[in-house]
Amino acid sequence: MFRQETVAWKTPLPFAKQQAISYNVASHFGHLKPLSVEDLAITDISEISGRDLPTQVIKHTAAEYVELFRDQGILKLGTFREYRESDDPANQDSTEGQLMVWVKQSDFTYNDVGGADDRFKIFCTSLNSNKTSETSGYGDSKYVIEDLQGFFQAIAQTTGMVPLALSSCLYRNSRVLQVEDKKTTGPPNPLEPPTKIHRYAQLGLSFIKPDSHKQHEEFRFLWHDRNKSIPASGIIRCPDARKFCSFI
């Protein structure tokens, strides 16, 4: 995560003011795209961190990619940048990986704006097993991931990446997240690197998508390539992951 700006206010910060500040900051940076001050959603991290896993998820993709994975264990992982810059309407999301975090402490409530770099790797699937107009943009074929944790950990072990989180997405009109921290530390230093609580918030924000994408019913796997071992193409070979899937 990189940080663009840090601004702090004394706790407690009234919600209406927090909402107005969020809107102004988002407008200043030209991302997050809130619809209006009144409609801007501030999501609490607890809405994401406590979610139950489904029994299975579906990977909708082209037949050639199903065959590559089934026969050779070849997969492609994505980055937030790819989704921001994509020309494909099914994938394009201009605010992907850009975020705003409110950290609420005992003495100060502060706002950080930043984003995720390309070391975060994503594998996107769907909770929807049927081919629809929303999933058809990904391809006419599919396979089922039946053991989510097994698949997640197999890729981590094969690649050396850190397994961060797996979750279905929440759909909100803005990527603004609030995290509560009971510490009393004084105002933050904007020159300090992101803290543990920022990294925790980054995980949550990785699973917030715009309302306009909710028909995808997306479920994501997220890893961190701290050693930069994954090629820029995102293509990996992980034959072990196949045993956690079924091919239709």
C-alpha cells in the first residue's frame, strides 16, 4: 500500500463531518467516485472480516484457459492495476485498488488515502454457477473450486506468496473503510510507512466493489508477492491446485 495523504482530527469526529471530508478528499484525488455526500458509504471492517466462506465458487473463463489449467496446471493471476486499466467492460473498474481508510483511535481519528501496488495478486471467481449476461464476458466455459482453502494454500505454497485473504465481495458506492484502533498515539506522521492496521484495512478494501458490479457476485482470492517471484504476465503453474477443483 502507498500513502498519498494523511490528515487527522480529534476524536470523536461527527459522522456528518466525516462523510463530508470523505467526499471532499475523494473529489480532490479524482478517484473513489462517490455519488454525493449523502450517499457516500463508509464500510466498517467487521462487515468483511467475519464473513463465512461458501462451499464452492465458479471460475468463468474461455475454454482454452480451462484446458491449460486442467491439463498443465497453468493459471493467470491479476493485479488491481490491470482492472483499472482494462478495456474490457466485464473487468474494467477505474477505482480498483484505490482506497480511503479512516482509523478511529481514542484520541485522534485520521484519514489516509492511498492504493495497492502490483505485488497484490488476485484470482477472481463467482458465486454464480450459471452463465448469464454478466458472466458471459469472461468466457463460455467454467470449472468449480470445491475446496477454497486447499486451492488458496496450494498456490501460496507453490509460488512462495503470502496468502492474505479470501472472501466474497461487498458492493458499495465508494471504497471508504473504517477501522477502530483503541490505541492513543497522537496524530499520525504522514512520512511513516503503513502500519499493521493499514495493511489490515487494505485487505478489507480489496473486497469492496462498486454497486455497478454487484451482478457479478464476485469471490476473490488475494496473495502478496513480497519476493516479486510472479512474472509480470501473472501466469503461474500450480498442478497441485487442480485437485481442489472439478472440471465440467
